Amino acid sequence: MQNPFKRFAQFYREGNRENVFRLDGAVPLRVGIPFGLQHVLSMFVANIAPILICFMIIAGAGDISPAVKANAIRSAIFLAAVGTTIQLFPIGRIGAKLPIVVGVSFTFLGVLGLVGATYGLGTMFVSIIIGGLVIGVLGLFANKWRRFIKPIVSAVVVLGIGLSLISVGIKDFIGYNVAGNVVDGVYRFDVAWPYLLVASVTLLSSILWQIFVKGVWKNISVLFGLVVGYLLSLCFIPYNHMVDFSAFQFTSFTDFIDVPRPFFTLVPIGWESFRFGAILTVLLIYVVATTEGIGDISSLTSSGLGRDPTDREISGGIAADGFISALAGFFGTMPLTTFSQNVGIVGQTKIVNRFTIFQGALLLFLAAFITPITTFLQTIPSAVLGGTMLMLFSSIVVIGMQMISKVGFTKKNIMIVSLSVGLGYGITLISEFVDATPWENDFLKSIFLILQNPVANMFLLSFLFSYIIPDSINTDKPKEKKEEEIPKQG
């Protein structure tokens, strides 16, 4: 029997670089590694950010040990690698067999912060586990209920994902979330200009590479922009420490290599951790995340493969997200779902090869266990990510528009899209409204937090209006005016 490592090497050595545009087929390592790498670099910091923000919210109600935080980050990276691998190469019916990259979802941030601060980390992780298992099982039977979600609803959800991400991309682009750049609600150009410069150069580098480089290599523009932006950001270390290397402090072997641990080895747990209200609340957010997942998969197949997703792909993708999220709770981190950033990369580059993206997942596996890799990748400044992500996020909006166009601009569809965007997305632009929770009850308060998610709003409205607005509106014609009789002359 041939050595499996030799078979692996031969598989990639005999590959064709044009296979990067095909779902299957070997790709030479010299081509596959950089293309896979850009998927990982573009999502790495965003994969960790929700965890840090969530723990900051929870920390207001009590201390969180450094060991819990470190384990949550390590587990998130490890499960992102596991989830991505399963989505690429399914286990039975679990996994979509599509070029999907998995990462920690921002969708759960507000609710998990509330649950963790109110009931503790034990309840939060138990709720994540139970919610993930429920969604995983429901995903296996998606063909039974998916038909109730009409094509226009999926198109609106994709549009909503793009609109919601633009604000994230533009804030990173201008350095909005960096301390000192915004003071008392006023953006300070005199302090923030380096972030604008780095983001602009990053974006311009990606665009120029896409325009002037020929052949398959033109699609590596995201990675090129990341490298140029990072090198430029190093020049500003003496000015504002845009790149922070302070975390590189290793004094023991465990500082170099460590493994994810189950949450109950670090956090106390008892029967009081099983709270029905918290579990139901988190489960509702899982439903929202599932609609985003359907939208992401629809967007990915539409832009990368030129077709709609099959029931098998939707079912496998949702099931994988659910079960991986259950594992995330077990290992003490936040739920993981299909990453919209990487859907944007597929939409722009058309790189859909599963073996290529798997080479990026291998880096995630290494980073999960080798701490210096994780530490280094976390030094990528937000401005560099903003410079690469802004156009990718905007492309998701365009993909949503294309999907709506494909469904058809009927009177009914125009009304559904208009109401979903105007009310569902528009209401999130008024922070004073969505931040004002009218109930003291924690369960009702957490439900009201859903209003902060434009994707959830647009899904709910488009779903309801797809049934409420009658199809007959498309065939209504204005009554023809009868011609006035002309009196006869005689």
C-alpha cells in the first residue's frame, strides 16, 4: 500500500492551477497555499473579536480568569479549523461540501453578553450547547421546512448580511474603534489619519493587483493587500503602536503549546446552570444565525458556482454549524457559523476549490495549538482588515441584488424588498431606539435585542410579507377607460 503522505504529495504535485475555479480537483501547493492563506488571514482577527467583546460585557458582573479567556480564543481557532474542514469534506450528512470557512458569529454577542452577565458563564455555555444541538438536528431535516422560505426571502437575507457588514468594514477602515480616534463623538483626523492612510493603501493595492496582474494569480489580491497594508502599518509603530507586539511574552512551555479544554474544567457548573429562559433566548438567536447561514450558502453558490444551493447543501451546512456550535459551548467559547467575510472573497475571486481552502484550515489547526502563531496573527491592525474587507462586504450587497433580480422585480417582490430594507434595516440606524429596552424582564429584554440585528429584522419582515402580500398583486391591471361615444353628426 502506498504511503498516504506520498499520495497526498503526489495529489497536489500533479494538480492543475486552473482547478482553483472548480469545486474539486488538485491544485499545486505553490498555488493552493497562498489562496488558502488569504481566506484565513482575512477572518482571523474577526474570529476572535466577538469573544473579547463578549467577555468585556460579562466582566462588568464579575471577574473572568485569564485562563478562561485564553481557552476561549484557542478553542475558537481550533473549532474554526474543525468546522471549516467538515464543511469542505462532510461527515455523513453533516457538512455542505462547499468552500465554506467557519468562524465565531457576532450575531450572538448581545444576548450571550446579557446571559453571561446575568446568570454566569456556566449557564451561557450550557445554553450554547443545547441550542447548537437543537439547530444541528433541525438542519438534518432542512428539506422538510426549507420550502416554506421563499427565494425572495433568501435574497433579502443576503442583501441584509451585506448591509449589516458595511458598517463593520467602514469602522475598521477609518479606525473608528481605536481608542483616541473618536473623542466625545467627534472623529479626530489629526490622530486617526494613519489608519485612513493604511486602509486606503491596502484597498488600492488590492484593486491595482486585481487590474494589472494576469491569469489565476490576479485572484490573490486580498492577500497582496493584507501584506502591503501590514508592512506599511509597521512604519507607524513609533507613532501610535498600530501594530502591538506586547503579547509576545513567553516564559514557559505552555506559553508556546497548549490545547483547548472543556469549559467545566475552568468554570463551575451545577443544576442551576440549566435555566429555561436563557436556553430559549439563545435558541432564538440560533434561529436568526441559521437564516444568515442559509443566506451565506445561497450567496456563495450563486456567486461562486452560478447556481442555487441544493437541499443537501443547505441541510449539511446548517447541521454542521449547529453541531460545531454545540462543541464550542463544550470547549468554553462562542458559537461558530458560516463566515460572511469569506463568502465575499469567493464572490470576488471565484476561488471555490475545497482543497485550496483546506490548506488555509491547516494554518488554523497549527494556530490553535502553537501560541506564537495565534499571537502574531492577532497583530494584524483593524485598518488593514478594513482596507481589504470593505469591498468584499459591499460585494455581498451586490450579490443580494443579483439574487433579487434573478427572482424577478415583480410588484410583490419590490414591496417585500422595500419594506424589509426600509423598516428592517432602517430601524437599526436609530441606536436610541434599538438600545432602549422597554422591559425589565431579562428574557423579554434579550428578545428585544434582536431588533439590533438588521438581518433578523429583514428576514422576519420578508418572510411575513412573502405570505401576507397576495400574489394577485402582480397581475392587477388598471381598469381601461371606456372610450367616450362621439355623437354622430347628421
